[in-house]
Amino acid sequence: MSDTPYMDALSKGPWPSHTKELKRTRYPIMMYEEAMKQRLTQWGHGGMSSVPGLGSGAIARKSRRPDIISHSHLIRVLGNPGNFYKTSTFRKICEIADKYGDGSLHMLTTNYNIEICGIMNDDAMKGVTQELNAMGYDVGSAGDAIRNIPDCMGPALCEYAMVDMPRVKHFMTKHYIDDIQYPRFPFKIKTKMSGCPNECGKALLHGDIGIIGVFRDLPKVDQKRLNQWVKKGGNIKWVCDHCPTDAMKWEKNKLKIDGNRCIRCMYCINRVPAIKSGDDKGFAITAGGKMKGKFGPMKGKVIFPFIKATPPDYKELVQAYDKICEIYDEHGRKKERIGDMMQRLGFDKFLEWCGVEVSTMHFSSPRRNTFYHWEAEELGGVK
Amino acid sequence: MSKVGGVGVPRVEENLPPVVLKNYGKWDTHEIVKPGVIKRVSKTGDVCHTVRTAMPPSRISVASMLELCDLADKYSGGYFRITLRHSFEFIVVVPKQINALIKEVEALGFPVGGTRNSMHNIMACPSWIHCNLPATDSPSIAKVLGDALIKEFKNHKLPSWLKINIGGCANIEEALMADIGIIGVHRDLPIVLEDQIGICERPTVIAICPTAAIKPKGEFSVSISAERCIHCGACTMHCEAILTGDPKLDGYAISVGGKASNTGSGPDLGRIVIPYLPNNPPKWQEAVKAVVQIMDAWRKDAEPDERMREWINRIGWDRFFRKAGIKVSLKDIDGYIYGNEFARSDLRFGW
Ligand code: HEM
Ligand code: HEM
Ligand code: SF4
Ligand code: SF4
Ligand code: SF4
Ligand code: SF4
């Protein structure tokens, strides 16, 4: 009889099997088999493994089963812009993973890093890092640092992109590389980016800081192309009916979009090739999205509804991003995520510190209590 | 000691196929040729066919990645992409070779699909493979769900797309963002290792508990109050001397209706509709049953193009629970900080 009945059961069937994959590596498979048998993980506490000069690169993981394996560390390789890879370089990453690790990869983590798993000692961790560095790749994204800054494929392959996310990713990673590699914040900062409000990158929901491409003017309609599309069977009435704000009117072979109704939701643009986003494009910046932490799962909140995308130095983006990080650095409590800090301090305070001009773009509705804070100067010296 | 690292990431240009680089920012439309195959058309008239496959949950071997690289060399000029749902995508495949590629990559064990109105690739965290915190095992649940729903992955017969994300504990950032999410749930109190608790500072772990359940005990230890603990896992994550409790009591919850896109009713996190199901490897029959039940109710009742959340918004939670055959209990009422916001303050019932 096989000594891995659980893993064997999970090796069958049409879906790609992680147990089959693990068996092709030097991963200590009894750790996983035992976990399934006992319904309890066999791994112990994790943390940062401090390797001189390596910053935050390595995640240490202890074992509760020294009889199987003593420990197993891993290194996170920052994912490529747009997550595009070339086999010639990727083969080298595989080679490094095989040489220094147990031959298993996590492709990709929820933060879009490649994890090289099963690294056993400091020298191997340095080896991985040095070899990766030599080929232009880098490690990090662990501990209380700015984590990897994942993007969507953006204009590289997507017609909806409003900003050039793969290049923004390259810029942001270079600009913030020290903060990505050397933890200095109260807790981690996950930054997520999407090229448009379709939000493939789940930046608003997921990001401690979210950076999302948006447009301010109305969707542009190419009436001639639209008519051709309709003639070929395109169902414009369906699209009009499903516009969430009833902003679209299709009359006499002409489509009108009502500027008093449209909320730039992307639906019509996604459905009709003749409708494109407007030209007034930029970034929206959100903060505070997360799952874990004191106040539970939270959606991100809009902090900067619109800032210009200005390559090559993305000045306004950097200013906005720095501002949020600074406030967090100064006011965040140990192991408190940005969203929890905003909740504790008050969203009004947070916006005030961010120095944004408050607008209707900052709330889904105004408040319903009168529990304000008044400053002395607002009271006209009465106090 | 000199600093290693600090090189950043490669420029995007270095990893783009020539056609993609040439048409950067010029893409105009796309169409789904068939499940898993997308054709993108540029304003210049160039086209780019991509072929998408499912990936094993959480871990893949170097050996398999190299085999995929071989196929990328043969069929897509040595380029590929990992999608934001961790699918493997061959980019710029010659149309005539698409069927041959599909045959080869499926023979390797990577089914092609996961586009448009199908179940997309399933996302899962490592859990029991390499984590100390899990209450359940995401990769094996993902695997059995993939096996059970492979047909939905390979065709476009769902009302809209279906995204399933799985996390082994409340740490998971992805589960509540999917149409159906599975989240590991601990039910026992964390265990304090009395002989080890002194290794770090007590104030951190006491301050980190959201409900002030952790109190100093004697000079060196802490105690955890059963009345206050909400099993959030913050202490077990940050303190080496506090372990997750009895594994026999662990399991997972199921959420529905997470959605990131701004179309329809806009982005929102999912809501948890099943508070607890028991861990049952390797078949995880309770998870498969619950997911299929929810998916079938949605498939039967939703209008074309209607995501899970939009469907629920249209019919209301009253009818959702009824149609999905899910029993409501006190566990569905949120008693946590935001709880009152989700209580009902209208009489618009869906009897
Ligand atoms: C043998 C000596 C020491 C060891 C092994 C040690 C170890 C550690 C470890 C493991 C952490 C946790 C890092 C994390 O949050 O993940 C930490 C944090 C910290 N240590 Fe030490 N430490 C040592 C000495 C010191 C000294 C001498 C000081 C101050 C004078 C100090 C101040 C701090 C502070 C302020 C933090 C919190 C940093 C933060 O979380 O941002 N440590 N130390
Ligand atoms: C051998 C000596 C030391 C060791 C092993 C050590 C270890 C640690 C550890 C493990 C933490 C907790 C980090 C975490 O919770 O993640 C910490 C935090 C801290 N340590 Fe130390 N430490 C040492 C000496 C010192 C000294 C000498 C000072 C001050 C003079 C100091 C100041 C702090 C402070 C301020 C924190 C942060 C506490 C908080 O914000 O919750 N440590 N240290
Ligand atoms: S977020 Fe927008 S730009 Fe980015 S890939 Fe998705 S649809 Fe395209
Ligand atoms: S972008 Fe959205 S709201 Fe605006 S017209 Fe199109 S579908 Fe309607
Ligand atoms: S979600 Fe929880 S169980 Fe899964 S890897 Fe993260 S901490 Fe571990
Ligand atoms: S699990 Fe959460 S609520 Fe319970 S004691 Fe630990 S930190 Fe407090």
C-alpha cells in the first residue's frame, strides 16, 4: 500500500493536481500527507529570516515535525510587469529554484510574486538573490514593507487600459525598491493596480493602497462604427437596457450618452467596440482595502479621485503615494493595517492629513450624525 | 555587508512578443474564438491569439514549468503570461496551430478554458502545504472543485463568469472578492504555550487582539477569554507561542457575491452565507455540494450576463437563500463592529 493515500487520491482527475506536482519535486511530501491525515498543518511559525544584506527577501518557516524536515524557507521574486515572461529567462529562474530550493514554485502568490520554495539555509538564500539580481530580477515583498506592486496587462494586451500600468509598475518598483526590501512600516502595505475601472487587479478591494486608471469625460461613441456593429447583429438595445444609470439612448441610429447620468462604469465600453473611454485619463488612488485586522474585511476608500498620469517621473502619483505612506508610518500602530488605522482615526482626519480637497467623490453619501469636531478657529474665537 | 538586491523589475518591453510590443496601446477589440482562446485585434490590423490553461493550486514543479516552457517555445515564440487569476497563457499562437497546442498542453494535464462565461481558474493559498495558520486546506478543495466543475471551465454555458477563490484562514485577501469564496474557520480557542510565551514581548500580542480577549496572566504568560475571542487568528500569526486550537473543530465558511468591477452595482466584498462546514479530505464532498448548489441556483435563475452579485441584488437575499436551499441561522447576523449596518431597516421583504 502507498504511504500517501491522501495525495494519491488528489493526483487523479482532470484538474491540474498540486499533489502530482509536489511529487515531482523534493518537497517533503509527508508534511502534506500527515496534515491531511491529522487535518492539521505540520508547519510551525513563520517569520523573516534575516540574512545580512538581504533585507526582507526571505520568509522563514519552521516545522512542527523535525522527524520529517527541520524547516523550509522561501524567497519571493518580484513578478514581471504585466506578468509577461520569456521562456529563456524563465528557464533560468527554474534552474535557480532547482539548484537552491526543493524544485517547487508558487506561480503566483496572491501578490503576484513567484515563490521559490524549499530553501534551507542563508547561503542558498543569498545565492538565489545574487543569481536573480545578475539577470535583472529582484526579491522582496515580505515583512512590514511595501509588498510587490502588481499590475494588470494594461495597454500591452488590453484595449481598455487608461494608464500604462506595466510601465507604472516598473517605475514604482524602482522608485520604492528600498521600502520594498527593507521593512519599516507598522505592518505590510499591499499596493494593487488596475488599468481601468474593470479592476482586474482588484485594487480598490484588495489594496492597502490602490492605483486605478480612470477617465473623467464621457465615453466616446464612433457612430458610424456603431451602426456597422448593429447591422452585423450587435444588440445595442440590450446594452442600453443594462447601463446601470440608464444613461444611454439609442434613437434614429444614433447613440447619445447622458452626461448627467453616466458614472463611467465601463459596461458599454466592454460590450461595444465602437464605444471607447474618454480622453481625460488619470489615476484614482484608494486606501484601506483588506481582509484581516481589527475591524475585519474592508473595501478601500477613494482618497485621490483623480490625479494626472505624468511619465517619466509620475510626480503626482509619487506625492499621493508618499503622503499615504507617511501618515501610516507616523500614526499606524504596530501590526495595524492602513484600513484599521483610518477607521480608528476617522476618515475625515485621514483625508485632512492627506491634504486633499474634499469633494463629493469622497463619499457615497454625506453623513447622518452631527457629531463633528470643531476647531477653535472655526468657532470664531468664541471659545 | 554590501546590500544585495535593489535592481527592481525588468522593463515590460523585455518580455513582450514582437507583435505585442508593436501594438502596445493599439489594441482595439477582442473576441473569444472558443473557450480558452482569445483573439485580440489591433488598430494596425495585427492579431494576437492567446490560449489559456488551468493551473494546479498553489504549487507547481519546476519540471512542469519547463514542460510548459517547451510548449511556449514551440507554439508561442517563447513567450507566456500568468494571468491575474494565475492561469498560464500562451501569447501569439499561430491560428492554424491552436488545436495542436491545445492537444499537447491538455495531454500534459493542463485543461484549456476559463474565459468569458465559464468557471475561471481557481485561486488557492498554500494552507497545509506550507503555512502554520490554516483552518482548512485550500489547494485540495480547489483540486476537487476543479475536477467537479471541469465542464464549466471548458465551456461558456454559465450566465456570466464564475470566479472561485479559496483561503485557508481569515487572512486570505482573495476569497471575499470572488463570486464564490471559501474561507477557513477556526472554532477552538488558540492554545498558549505557557513555557514559551516569554520569548517575545507580551504587549504586542495583547494589543493586537481586536476584542481584548488576551490578558496578562502572572508575570510571563497570557490567558485568552473564550467569551471574547472571535477566532480571528491575529495572535497565532504574530506570536510564536500561541498556536491554533483543536483541528477537529476547524472547517470553512462559504461566501458569495464578491466582485471587483465597477459595472452593474459596482465593486463589493462577498457575504458569508454558510458559516461552517467540516474538513473532510480528500473528497471534501460538503464543499463540492455547497458550491454546486449555489452555482446551480444562479445558473437556473440568472439572466444572461448577470454575475452572481447582480443576480442576488435583483432577487434579494430572501430569495437567494431560498433558491440556493441554504438554511439561515443566527450565525448569519453580523454581531461584529459593523453588524448593525447589515441588519434590516426596511420592510421590502421577498416572501
Ligand atoms: C540580539 C538582539 C536583538 C534581536 C535578536 C532582535 C530581534 C528582533 C525581532 C525578531 C524583531 C521583530 C521584527 C518584526 O517585526 O518582524 C525585532 C523588532 C524590533 N527590535 Fe529588536 N532585536 C534585538 C535587539 C534590539 C535592540 C538592541 C533594539 C533597540 C535598541 C531593538 C529594537 C527593536 C524594535 C524597535 C523593533 C520593532 C521594529 C518594528 O517592528 O518596526 N531590538 N527585534
Ligand atoms: C536582546 C535584546 C532584544 C531582543 C531579543 C528584542 C526582541 C524584540 C522582539 C522580538 C520584539 C517584538 C517584535 C514583534 O512583535 O514583532 C521587539 C520589539 C521591541 N523592542 Fe526589542 N528586543 C531586544 C532589546 C530591546 C531593547 C534594548 C530595546 C530598547 C531599548 C527594545 C525596544 C523594543 C521596542 C520599542 C519594540 C517595539 C514594541 C512594540 O512596538 O510593540 N528592544 N523586540
Ligand atoms: S483592469 Fe482594465 S486595463 Fe487592466 S486588464 Fe483589466 S480591463 Fe484591461
Ligand atoms: S459607462 Fe456605464 S454608466 Fe456610462 S453610459 Fe456606459 S454603461 Fe452607462
Ligand atoms: S490564507 Fe491563511 S492559511 Fe492560507 S496561506 Fe494565508 S495565512 Fe496561511
Ligand atoms: S484569535 Fe483573535 S480574537 Fe482570539 S485571542 Fe487571538 S487575536 Fe484575540
